[in-house]
Amino acid sequence: MDTARESRNSAVKPGFHLKIYGTFRNRYMALACPSSDSKMVRFLRHTANSAIMKNIFHQSFNAYKTDIEPRLNDLTLHHMQCSRRLFEIMLSHRRVNAAYIEGDNVAVTIEGEAARVLNFDTGCGVNVGLRGLESLGTFIYKTATALDQNDVFEALSAKIQHSKQVAESFRQTGLASTMFE
């Protein structure tokens, strides 16, 4: 049992993924790292200094901002409010919950809308929330060409079934296969 666990831990790459996304008014952040980096996981989960998370956000935002967005300066940094345990963050005037998910060899801190809909970008070109969108074209076509209410219900049923399939696939493969491929 320990040998299998060690081989799984060695297959996971060290490091972390940070994704910042949102609108001009509200920014959201998702941070993921392998559980094998236990010091990093403990630090992210139990840090009492929210200034560290503010600095990560500040530096990352300035590095990846669009050309039309102004840079965040040190004065702006003081107006950002973070919770002490990283489970919730206040962005702008609005309180946004966050989620801390531990999977097989992966820990993810998700903040913003992503916490509610599990729509976080893995940084590896796979967005778990968008993975189910391939059925959207079929759904729109079936709804647009529906002759009666039964056809609409059939299209909705197919969309719901596909969403369940995507969620079940994610549940079975887990965070590790999604985050670190």
C-alpha cells in the first residue's frame, strides 16, 4: 500500500498552479498544488498572514493584466481584504466564499464564483467548468428545432444527463488527473 502511494506521489510534479480571472470589477483566484508538497499545503491552509495572499494576487495581477487595465499599486493593495484562513475573500464591496478541496495528491484553494460552480481553470488548458460545454451546441440545436414541449424537455434532459456525466467523470478521475496531467 505504501509503495503504491509513494509511486503516485513521485508521479506528481512539484510546484503549483495559480489562475486569476474575472471581470474588471471582481477578480477571482484559484491556487492548486500537489498534496505531496505538504509544507506548502499546510502553509496555504493555515497561514495567519493574509498579506502573503495579497502579495501573490498583486504580483500575479500586474504580471498578467491586459494592456487596458491599470497596474495595481501599493496603495490599492492596502484596500484589498482577505480572510485570515483563505476560506473567504472580500473583493470590492461583495463577500465571496471560497472552497478548499483536498483530493488524491492535490489541494486546491478556489475563491469567487468558482467555489460555487467548481469552474476553475487548471492552468493546463483544461477548465473543469467548461468541459461540459461540448453538449451546448447539440442542446441549442435541439431546442431551436423543437416541434413541441416534449422535444424541449428531451433536449433539457439530454443536457442534464451530459452534465451529470461530466461531474461523475470528474469525481472518478479526481483532482490529480485534472490538475497535473
